[in-house]
Amino acid sequence: MFTNSSSSIVHKMNCKLNNNNIYIKREDLLPISFGGNKARKAELFFKEIEEKNFNCVVTYGSSSSNHCRVIANLAAANRIPCYIISPTDVSGITFNKKLMQLFNAKIIQCTTNEVKEKISSTLEELKDYGMNPYFIEGGGHGNIGTLAYLRAYQEILKYEKENSQFFDYIFHASGTGTTQAGLISGQILNKDERNIVGISIAREKARGEKVVLESVNAFLKEMNQEDITKNKIKFLDDYTLDGYGKFNDDILKIIKTVLVEDGIPLDSTYTGKAFWGMREYLKKESVSNKNVLFIHTGGTPLFFDRLEELPYE
Ligand SMILES: *Cc1c(COP(=O)(O)O)cnc(C)c1O
């Protein structure tokens, strides 16, 4: 159906948590637009745009959205207009926003409540102008995004085989749940058992779990596979703090530690929060002497939004 040309490396970290071996899959080093899970998904969206002759793209997200930055970059590269519906009430000045502007994305502002309506009116207007717009859900949610993470799961299996390794746990930041849905679909299709733990960055457990479940089942349906039940899904909301974008001093500390000890940038909205959540979880559940894989889902420009706030000692 689609081919994904990019893959990312796995390596062992210097940092140890609760005497576990921590490995990291560097999705942040994927080769386009500062990498990350949105870059992996976007490659597939743009393949479809090219194949089906769409001539502009519409999506939505806040000013800190990695998704919107990557889509704006690829639209500019492909010389097609990009329209971003952006809720003003959750937006500040960020490096991602500056990059979207640099890529000449047309940012259409509204309030969070108006997003849905704004999307349909924008799509209608573009069609009235004779354009053929391609719509992408926020965060690249949907079967195409899920497929992108099935591919990532296959890369993990390949790494394990080549290195005679097995990861007992896979942790990652979970937002719209698409990344997690892809990983779980990979696990189901390969019939292997391990803990895939999504650390929620905002959503409550009930909603997050439901969306991951629906995403997995929508994808498995397309692959003619049987449905799964929600007990296959581990979506933890213990580390969301007060919601999207909220962080604490422990998160800033761990971002600094990982940068110093491993030379890897994390951010306070997604990967730093998830890394901190992973550490807390491993302690709480007394997990030790296991091989643990953390998926670095990207967000490099977000690291710089917090640079001045990182602790000096
Ligand atoms: C969007 C995003 C996530 C969440 O991915 P979902 O597939 O929406 O769950 C995690 N990390 C980073 C850096 C992201 O940009």
C-alpha cells in the first residue's frame, strides 16, 4: 500500500533507571524536518497527496504542534499551499510556530470550540476556488498514522533479531494515541507479548484508552484481522500533571540529566514528560533488571522553548 523509506536507530543509553537497561529509538533523528513521529507519519500522507494529485493541505494544531510544523515544511517542499487551523486560546510564541511562519503556512486562528466548523468552512472555500484539498487530522491521527507506527514496530523486531535482544517494556509519550495504536497493532500482528506503555501527556485514561482501542480496531479491520479488547492497552494518566504542556521541576531536571549524560534533547510537553513518567513508573512498580526501550518521538524545536528554564545545577 505505502512504502516508508525512513527508519531510525536504536541505541543503549548511559543513564540507568532502577537498574534497568534503557535503550532509546531515535525517531527524533528521522531525516526530515527535525524528525519525530509526525515526520514518520507525514511521509505517508505526502505519498498519498502525490499519488492522488491533491494540490493543497489542511490540518490543525496549536502553536507548539510538531505535526503542523512538519506538514508545513513538507507542503513548502512540495510547493503546495498549507492551511493550519490554530486554536488561539492554547497558543503562544514557540519555535514551531516561527518555523510554520517561515514555511509560509496560512495560519487560520479561531477558538478551540470553533475548530471543527473552521475546518469544514476552509475545505468548502478551497473547493469553491477549484482546489483539491487534502485534510489531515490533528497529530496525523488515523489509519495512515497507525501504519507508520506498525512500520516502526517492525524496525524494533528487526533490531531485536539482529542483536539477540528482547525489550520487556516499550515506553513512549501518548497523545492522540496513533503511535501507540501502531505499536500495539504490530504486537498483535506478530503475536508477541511485552508491555507497551503509553504515558499520557494530557488525556485521561478512559478517553485515551478508548481512542487507542478504536484506532487499533479500525486498523486491524483494514487488515482483515479480529478486534481486540481494551485490556491489551496500557495508557497511563498518572503523569499528565494538570494537562497538555504542563510540567514540573522534576521534568526539567531529567531533561538536563539526559542532555548531559546522553547528549539527547527531550522536551517538556512530550518526551521529557514521558521519560519522567517512565522513571516514576519503573520505581513505583519495582521493575528492575529489564530491557526497556524508550521511543524518542521527537519535538526537537520544543527543547529550545525551555532552554532558558533548565536548571544550572
Ligand atoms: C504528537 C507527539 C506525540 C504523541 O503522538 P500520538 O501519535 O499523537 O499519540 C508524542 N511525542 C511527540 C514529540 C509528539 O510530537
